[in-house]
Amino acid sequence: MNDNAIADHRKCVQSCRERLQFVLDYSGIPSYNALAKRLGLKRAENLYQILKGNNGISGDLAFRINSAFPDIGIGWLKSGCGSPLPPSLSEPNMCMGLSMRTERNEIPLYTDLRFLADGDDEPDRILPFPVCLCPEAELATLCRTDALAPRILPGAYILLHRVASDDILYGGIYFVSTRSYQLCRIVRQDEATDRLRLLSTNPEEYGELVIARTDILSLFHVCGTFHRMND
């Protein structure tokens, strides 16, 4: 881990090239070829295209970087705004009363999460959000149905944290993305261990779904919800 990278972690880095350079410096990895291997990429060409300014940092690459280096935030990787690293536990925390000094994350908001299947990953906007309220949040979307009412109401903002299917806490609410659909449901174990049951709080209108774990493209834990008074 490079001390100079950490010292500059509050700088708002706008270009994808500089963000990628920060990742390399922070990781302590000697080259982009070695970084590509660490991220599970077949080759480093995409990284070099980012350095040349031809490509941006995609959602998939941001998730790979965050998985390898969890301290580096997905929102910052995507937008360049805010801080790439979480606040130090030794810093003053002004969450009580939500002071103007409260540390905030820049969370990408997607009104449609089909990008998880089709690769169109440009966020609709960036939400400044107090870190202390939901430190694990990586991205946000909107609830559009009453499938989980009254626990999550239509129009609510849903804060998401990416997880693996092996890390599911059964009975919790998750956002599940497959090639056929993207939806929020309560997840329970099926009798077959390779399958999951997706349940609604309104079963009369939204029937139970049973899916294979291998059908899941992306899985997010719902780590928080909120309503904006001016929405």
C-alpha cells in the first residue's frame, strides 16, 4: 500500500486515467499487467485503453477493483467525485445531527439496473449520502412496485451492497439480477441447495420464484432505504 496515495486520498480526481493510477499506487502492484491479473482480467488491454483516454471505468471493472481492494469506493471509481477511501476511524464523526461536516459518499443512482445484464452502466445521477447512515452502500436504485410493501414502498430509494450468493442471510432482502429480470425480493433457501426462493410480501399479486444460483448475474444486499421529501 502506497503512503503517498493514501495521503492524497481526499483529492477529487476527475479523469479515469488518474483514478486508475490511484488504484495502482494504492495497491502497491508494480505494473498494469500485474494489476489486470489481480483483477481477474484476461489481459491488460482495457486498462491501457483507459490510460489512453479511449475507455471509461465500467461498472464491471469498478466492481472488480472494489472486490480486490474493498477500501476503494465504487461511486468514486465511476464518477471521480468524493473520496476514494472511507473516512479514518480516528477522524471526528459529526453524524449526530447530520452536521454539514458529515463525511459523505458519492453513490451512483441507477433508475434502471438493466445495465447489470446489458453493460450500459452510466448512472442517472450521483447521490451525496452521509457515510455514517449506510457505510456499505455502493449504489442506489428506485423501488417501482409494491412487491415488498410495507417494508419497501414504491418510490423509495434502495441502497445496495454487492454480495456473493454464498453470503446470503436467508430471510433478508436482496436485489437479484438475471438475464430475464432484475427485482428485489426476500431470499430463502430452497429444498435443493443449488436453488433459491424469491418471495414477496404480497404473494397474491407477486408469486414465488425459484431460481438456480447459476442464473444470478449480480446479487446485492439491500442495506438501506430512504425517501426524499422533494421527490
